[in-house]
Amino acid sequence: MASIFSKIIAGEIPSYKVAETDDFLAFLDINPNAKGHTLCIPKKEVDKIFDLDEATYTELMKFSRKVAIAIEKAVPCKRVGMTVIGLEVPHVHVHLIPLNTMEDARFTSKASLKSDDFEAIAKRISSYL
Ligand code: 5GP
């Protein structure tokens, strides 16, 4: 069965897109740790990051770096943190999280954003790409 992220890639589930190439997609996490929390995924559906072929892994990191640099310009924060977990969605994704405190990295306290906030922040990050 297609992962929820493959359904986002196919446009069957809506998302707030930040960046897209032929092989990768960046979109806002729907339950963000902080405003601007973004997920970068390969369009190729693979569960675990270290099972990716080396070229896709390297390209995913390059893509994530570009998006992280744009997030840092778009969102006031001390730095952008990068985390890979994958316990919830079995489709490789890199979390890029604007960090101000260690709490932002803990996946315990969540930011509450409205649809307008998601749209505005996705657009703002895209504008720095
Ligand atoms: P992980 O698999 O790394 O533990 O977490 C999966 C992440 O995907 C979570 O932060 C969760 O909020 C996010 N997520 C799960 N389902 C959706 C969805 O349908 N849309 C978006 N944009 N994010 C999702």
C-alpha cells in the first residue's frame, strides 16, 4: 500500500509544498514542533533512510541543505536542526526544524498553526529558494 507521503506526492492528499524537484519534495509537517517544521522526502518510496541507494541519499542531503538554508532565512530561529526518525511514517523523511530551545527538538510540545499560517510560511520559505 502506498505510504501517506506517496499519496501527498501523487496529490491525493493535500500538503503545503515548499520545494519540489523530479526526485524530491519538501512540505510542511502537519503537526509541527515549531513554525516552519519541514519534511524533505525522496519521491522513491523507501522505508528506512540508510536503505536508500547512495546517490539518492546524497541527493536528499543536498536537497535538504538547500531547504534548510531557506528556512533559516525565512523563520526567526537560532538554527535549523535536522532529525531522521521514521517511526510513524515508513517513507524516508528528513525533519528540518527551526530551533530556539531544546524543546523544539523533542517532538513533545507542538506549535498550533492555522491553514493561513501554514500557507504563509510555506510561501515565505519557497521565496528564499
Ligand atoms: P516520524 O515518522 O519521523 O516519527 O514522524 C512523521 C512525521 O510526519 C510527524 O512529524 C507527523 O506530524 C508528520 N505527518 C504524518 N502524517 C502527515 C500528513 O499527512 N501530512 C503532513 N504534512 N505531515 C504528516
